[in-house]
Amino acid sequence: MINQALLDILACPKCKQPVRLTADNNGLACDNCRLLYEIRDDIPIMLIDEAKPLDNAEPKAKK
């Protein structure tokens, strides 16, 4: 699992906005771009080309 200190400094590589951990802890979501960056072997894959669109079922974080 990603520690909070790392989460605090990570940002979306596309828009530079903060990302949040998904409810299932399997990825980092950018609510601004609606992209999901997967976490593989406890390493966030922060590559725009490998990001997936967020499912409509994934709730947007409250601002």
C-alpha cells in the first residue's frame, strides 16, 4: 500500500493536480482528468499512456 507521505506529493502527470487512492487501493485517480493510474507491486504507474479512464461508477471526490 502507498504511504500517506508519498500520496501527498504525487500529482497527475497530465494536469499536475493531486491524485487520490481509489476505494479498492488498486490505483490512483485524477478527478480532474478522470484518469486512473494503476498500482502494480506497490508501485504507482504514473504514465499518461498507461492510464485508464475512470469508470463512471467510481465516485468523484468532493472538493
